[in-house]
Amino acid sequence: MSTVRTRFAPSPTGRMHVGNLRTALYAYLIAKHENGSFMLRIEDTDQERFVDGALDIIYRTLAKTGLVHDEGPDKDGGYGPYVQSERNAQGIYLKYAKQLIEQGDAYYCFCTKERLESLKSNVGEDGKEISVYDKHCLHLSKEEVEAKLAAGEPHVIRFNMPTEGTTTFHDDIYGDITVQNDELDDLILIKSDGYPTYNFANVIDDHLMNITHVVRGNEYLSSSPKYNRIYEAFGWEIPTYVHCPLITNEEHKKLSKRSGHSSYEDLLEQGFLTEAIVNYVALLGWCPQDNREIFSLEELVKEFDYHHMSKSPAVFDMTKLKWMNGEYIKAMDFDKFYEMALPYIQSVIKKDLDLKKIAQMVKTRIEVFPDIPDLIDFFEAVPEYDVAMYTHKKMKTNPEISLEVLNKIIPVLEAHEDYTNDALYELLCGFAKENGYIYVDTGAMYRGLAIHFLNLGIDPKDTEKIIEACKDVEVTIGYESGIQQIYVNGENVTAKLRTEEVGNMASMTSAIPEVRGKLLELQRTLAREKDVIMDGRDIGTHVLPDADVKIYLTASVEIRAKRRYKELVEKGVQCDLKEIEKDIEERDYRDMTRKVAPLKKAEDAILVDSSDMTLKEVVNTISRYCHR
């Protein structure tokens, strides 16, 4: 097998689109996976779209992402020049175009702009405008052609496509594709300004530079039969085609500049790390065999097999990218993190505070660096609040009792060095345990009941046995080392709660009125007998119907699904966003239509729709209602 040679051939037209970055990455990985060569070639034949500074962007992006080219304009590997305008100045493309003319595979075309306009027609229900050249100039005599050339008439050179039969080409991702030859227009090889078209130049250059694998977006699939006809006309070997799937936004529309995150530099400006961007872009159309998601560039080189690329469009999921970026931030060397975080911290904090300690607090809490200011602004100015917020009749609290608790917890927090989420959770759970507070996760109680049913070997569809089993079960909550534990009839079942089997049983049995009734009984008992912090979907409506303040917090199914998806991805769980949406819709229906304690807004409850709210805004909104 010959040495694998790939190329990245961008046009210097502005910032590097995510799709272009993926093409460069895949071309690099294909080459390096086989110990081959990766080439940079600048395709600047479209002079009208040339943007000053775009070449610098290309070089800077490749350098930052680690996609170091073996050959290119700045590294001559014996196949230069590597800039198409320079190759054109040497007459390379015109030479091969004239060879095709001599063979009868191409011809001069002198048609005016007006005549070409007259060939346009509207087709289809949407009235799409197309233009198919009618080979008018193919029939000019040799004498007529020479006379027009001598007179200096403007012209192009066209390829003479066959009008009968079919053309079949092979792509390693999409397989064999066959098109009717009468659908192939006589494409232009050399434009009237003397520059080659992309369609012609890339064929000539790929052949002369011994490119073995051509990697590009699937928008070029329709042009590939034309390229093959040119290869065949010269008698050249056709390279391996690897067409990458389309990249869409979350609305399944083509990712465009209007999305705000379509380019590599857009993402950098939004606080994403280069390593996370490269990692994420690699997964836009490719999936490793073990469903692993976090890869360094070196690991990608080792693992990347382009045969595992997908044909289906890849969705650019900002939620997943943010999660991945957060994972990279967590793993960052602290000194490097502090250097990058400092401008964001200093934009908010003006007081003489320990900025490194603040950076340590936020390092595990952010997904992108612009998240920092909103998390730390309270250091600069504690917002005004009414101490009446500490008064709650049902919880038997008042400002005096609350002050006592706050004074107890402050030295505990001050003595604590690790301000990561998990560490703080364990610390505060331990504090709650020592001081007699109980956190109640009602969802875990449902799962506890499900374990009881499974232990008895009951089929979830056997409603009678489920009802009978509810009569002799006790689900209680305790703490061990500050961590919540669920007990079923005295047995600690915490380790079993999150299994798929238990989740399925809980979902299927929760609709049974007697199951819900049993949970209501247990939850109300806990609330009467102990100081609790209770988390659940209908606490204020049914479990604690006499609460002083009732807030019915809701959000759209789509938003809730995205939040759940993010939560699962952060835990390393493989999941599908659409399936999550479906599950939420089904669960809502079951909960809203059940006979016992149906999920609904109480008449005296305040509706808060959090669909378009940040967590901070939700908290502030709820606090305002609680402080009235």
C-alpha cells in the first residue's frame, strides 16, 4: 500500500468554519493514523472572495489546534507551489485544460452572459432556477475557434460531459453512487479571468501531489461524478473519497454564521478551550467503538478509524460541548486555569480578596470562562435582603434560630479547603446530620418501593400484588458519613437505587394510586415528625398542602430534557435527547392523570416558568415570593 497522503485545502475567505476545522482534523487523523503525510494547500482561485488576514487565520488555527502540516506553502515537500494562484501563474492548469481540448474532452466556450442567462429555467414546485449549458460552442469549427481567440473574445474552457449512460463513483462512507450522465453539466475548467475553477484545480492538484484520500464535506458528493470524468479523461487513478456528513444546529438546519458559534474563533471568544473544541469536533460524525468521549489529539490519532463515520447529519449540541469544556477545565493545571480565569475574576472583584481562593472555588463549577462573573459577584456586594426570610412557621424557624445556625456553619466553611461541589455536599450533609436536619429525596423513596416489589418477584403489571405489597413496607431515610441512605424495611438499599431495572419498575408502578398513596403517607409522616428539606414534583400541592408559600415550578419539555441530558452526560451516561423528551412527556401524562395526588398547580400556588431563566434567576424569583 502506498503512503497515505491527505490535504486540507481551505479558501482564505474569513474565519475557519467548524465544518472546515472538522475536515482538517479528519484529514490529519486519517494521515497520522497510518503514519502518512498531511498537506496544507491554499485554494485561492476565487479572487473575489479573498479576505485580507484570512491566511493568517488558517495558519494560526492549525497551529493552535495541533494540526501541524508536513507540507505546505511554508514547508516545501517537493510538490509545490502549494498556493493555487502561484500554480496558476506557472501555467499548470491551462496546460492540462489544453491537453483535454486536444483529446476532444474539452472545448472553448464564447457564449455571452446574456446568452447564458437565456438558458435558465424554473423547475419543481418551488420554482427553483437552474441553468444547463446546451453545448452550443462544442459545435464550432476549428477555424471559428481560432478566429475568436485571435480576436481576443472573452471565453472559458468547458469539459465535454457525456450525455448518455451513467457514471458511478465510490465513496468510503456513502458507498456506490450512480448518476445519469445527462444530469452532468459541462462544467467550466478555466474561467474567463484565466483562473481555474475549484472543480478543475482540485483534481489537477490532488493528482500531481499524490493525494490518496480526499476528505471533504458531503455537499461535494454531487460534484464527484464530474471529478471522476476528468480523472478518467487523463487516465489517472481516482483517489479514495471520504465525504463527511453535514453539520446542523440544534434545529437541524445547516450550521451557519448566524448561529454565533459556527467558527473556531467564535468558540474561543465564548470561553471554550481549544482541546475541548478539537475533541468535540472529532465526534461530529465519528463514533469510537467503545463510545468513549474524552480524547486528546494523540489519542484520536491512535483511535480514529474513518470507516466508523456516520452518513447522518451531525448535530452541533452546545449543551454537550459545554459539558465537555467543563471536564477539560476541571482537569486543567490550576496555575494555567488561574491565568485564564483572572481577567474574568478581576472584571467583578475590586476588593482586596484572595483571588486564587475564589478561582479554586469556581474551577469545578463552570463550563466556560464567561460563567465566572455571575458566580462570584456576591463577593463584591452582598445584595439587600429582608431578615424576615428566615421566619417560617412550619419549619419553626425565626431570625434568632437562623442566626444561630449560620454562626455554626460559618467556621465549618472557613476551615474547609475543598470547595468543589462534591466536597461541599458531603460537608453540608454531615452538618445537617449532626444538627438534626433531614434531606428528603422523594424520587429515591419511589425507587425504594420499586426495590421492595422486585425483591418479592412481582411483575410490574400485576397491580393487585403491587397494592398488597404496599401494606407491609416502610421506606425511611437516614445518613451515614453525611450521605443520604434509603432503607426498605430496615435494609439499606441505597446502592441499588440507580439501576435500570429499579428505574423501570419505579416508572411503571408510580401510576398505581395505592403506590402514590403509600408515598404520600410516608412523606407526610416525615414532614410532621422531623425538620426536613424535601425535594419532589408535588410537595407543596399534596404532601404539604398547608405550606405558607406554594410555588409551582415548571419548564417546557424541551428545556427539561436538555437539562436532564446535560446531567446524565456529566455523569458519563450515554443517552439520547429525543428519548429523554419522550420519557418526560410520558411521565408528565402519567403524573397529571393519576387518581391519587395528580400533578397539578394548586389554586393558591404561584406559577414560575423557568424555561428561559438561569438557575440564579429561578432562585431570586422564588426568594422574592418567600420574602413577602
